[in-house]
Amino acid sequence: MVCLGNICRSPLAEGIVRHLAADAQLDWKVASAGTGNWHVGQPADKRSIAVARSYGYDISKQRAKHFNAAMFEDFDHILVMDKNNLRDVLKLAKNDEQRKKVRLFLTGETDVTDPYFDDQLFDPVFQTIEQRAKKLVEELRAK
Ligand code: 4NP
């Protein structure tokens, strides 16, 4: 799960997908990272931690990481939150096999809105991510 800062959107996606996968007894490795490195080592944004907690998910122990090329080898699927993330991640891909792993988290070319500058966006962004995460887990477990 990849976004820009790895403190707002992708930590939510990571925590939710990990939780849903564990509930479904799926032994998946789930992680998140940012295309930017400003927040490396930091916990998620307080607003993401709070909205996740309000819906029963604990993302407080996750720490921000910087997306790097080794992650193409470590993961089967790389889900990015918006088209800028898509461009930045694809720049680091070395071949078609790596490029094929990368896609937008949402369907229909839709971006997950960056909530960083608007407190009011955290709840709808959470709901969008959770709704899609449920479908994604169903989709990927069927593969
Ligand atoms: P995220 O949100 O990409 O969903 O983690 C952002 C967090 C921090 C910044 C930008 C977006 N920033 O510029 O520091």
C-alpha cells in the first residue's frame, strides 16, 4: 500500500487489509510505504490513528517507510493511492513483471483523496479505503 507521505492513506490501507486478511485466516504479508521520505520512522498521522481506532482498527504501531525498488521483489501486489504515486512507483520499476504488480487501490482510475490538509476528510477517506479493502481481499484471495 503506497501513498505520498505514508502517514495518512496507506497506513489505513495497510492496517485494514492486514486486519481483514487475518480475520479470513490468510497468511499475507501486508505493508505500506511512501514515495516521499519526510516521515520515515514516524507513526501515522494522529487523525488516521484516531479514525481507524473509531472503527475498531489499531494502526498505532505502524511506522512510515520510504518506498524502494526492493519492494517490487518482496510483494506480489503494489496498490497505490493516487496517480502521482502510480507515476513515482512506476519510475522505479525495472521490467514489465515489476510494472504489472502496480495498480491503483481504487477501481475506475479513481484517486484516494489526500486528507492531509483537511481534518474533515479523514472519515470519508477511511470509509472509502475500508470499503475497497473488503473487495480487494475477496478478489486477491480468489487468485
Ligand atoms: P499521505 O498524506 O500521502 O496520505 O500520507 C500526506 C502526508 C504528508 C504529506 C503529504 C501527504 N506531506 O507533504 O508531508
